[in-house]
Amino acid sequence: MFLLENDEPKEGADEIKIRRQALESKREALLTKLKNIDSQAKYKSYEARALHTVLKGKRRPDARGLRRRLETLEFKVQTEASTLQMERQLMKEIKKTEKEIVEASAEDKQFRKLAYLESDLLECEKEMDKIGKELQETNREISELEKASRDETKRQMFEERERKKSEYREKKRKEKKDEQKKETEPYMTKIEPLVSLEDICVIKKKSEKAD
């Protein structure tokens, strides 16, 4: 089989099989990875929806502002002269602010968790898109290898048929030759051996003596 100058050699059946096995292993790994990420994304999506329900209509609390307010109130109690009534009022505000800080911290934690979940879901989506593209490319390569495998099988079958045809023609040619030989052999006369130069000299000498 001759290759043209710009033709590339075709892969053999073994090479195609090895490459296909590698690609199928890669596809299985990608599918497993995609399944795991999808499972994580579904769980995080469920958590995010639950938090959305809890936080619906609420504004994110200003926990830092409440802490600053508490520090100001405590500073006033410690440094400013005040009546007992004013001091009681300040202590009441301090307790109220402390309670608001506890509630705001818990709620703020939920807002922060929701933000983390939404960020993670975006990353999951990006990763799943990336894996999806890799899967498409891998499936395309497998499809091309399947076509190459079919072409290689056809080529081998064609070469096998041609080989058998050639052997059959050679067998028939030999049989015909043997048959012709058998047919002509009885009619052929045996050829006398050629006369050697030595015999010619002897014959010539005898002829001269006779003269």
C-alpha cells in the first residue's frame, strides 16, 4: 500500500483500541466528577432555597453598627457622671443592644452563609459547564475513533478478499498449466542431446581421412 506525499499513516486496530479505552476511561472519570458536583450543587441549592425562605423580606442587620453603639453606651456609663435614673436607662439600653447584637449576629451569619452558597453554586455551574465541554470533546473523539475502527475493519476485509482472490487466481493458473502439460506431454518427442565441439572435431577428422 502506497501513501501519497500528504497522506498520513492510518492507525492500526490495536492503536485505535488503546486510544478508545483511554478515552472511555476519561469519559467515565468526567461523568463521575460531574455527578459528584451535581449532587453537591443540588444540596447547596436546597440549603440556599431554605435560607431564602427564612430571610425573605428581611434586610441584612448591621451587627458592626450595633457593636459600636454598645461600646458608646458602655463608655458613657464608665466615664460620664449621671443620676441613678439615667444610669438605669443606659443599662437598659445596653442590655437591649446586647440582645440585638446576638440576634443580628445569628441573622447576619445566615446572610453570610447564603452568600457563600450562592458563590459556591456559581462555581459549581462553571465547573459543570467546563466538564460538559470536555465530555462533548471526548465523545467526539470516541465517535471519530469508532469511524476509524470501522474503516480499518473494512480495509482489512478488502485486503483479505484481495489476498484470497490472488491465491485463487494463482491456484487456477497453476492447475491450467499442469493440465496443459499433461495434454501435450504424450505428443512431444525427446530432443537428442546436442553435439559437442569435441564430437564435431572427431567427425571432421574422419571425413578428411576418407578423402
